[in-house]
Amino acid sequence: MSTTIFFIPSVNLMGAGCLKDAAADIQSKGWRKALVVTDAPLVRTGLVAKVTELLGTHGVTSVVFDGVKPTPTWPMWRPVWPC
């Protein structure tokens, strides 16, 4: 079995207007698809819809995965915690 390395350097934009700047940056890179990973409470606030709509105005089709647990519990961490 061969090893594959997949590396995506992290880029953080902060401040007023950063969401629009991020969408423009994504568009400038020529990326056309996005996976938005979040939790259900953020979807219910309408914030995720704003993000996906903004991405759409920049030509980016997005899919939302909202199955992330908002606050991890010990039973969720225990199998992977290095004890």
C-alpha cells in the first residue's frame, strides 16, 4: 500500500467584510465546488445559507454537511484520545 499526502495550508481572513473577501479569493483560484462542514445549530441560524449564497454569486457550487457535533463529548473523544 502506498502513502498519499494531501496538504491544504490554512488561510484565515478576519475582520469586517472578510466573508466577501474569502468568496472572491476562492473564485480567483478557479475553484468551482465547496464542501461546507458545520453543525445543525449554525444551519438553523441562517448563517450557512448566507455563506452558500455568497459562494454561489461567485460561481462556486456548494454542498453542506451539517453532521458535526457542536460540542464534542468525552465518549466521542475517548476512542481517539492518546491514553
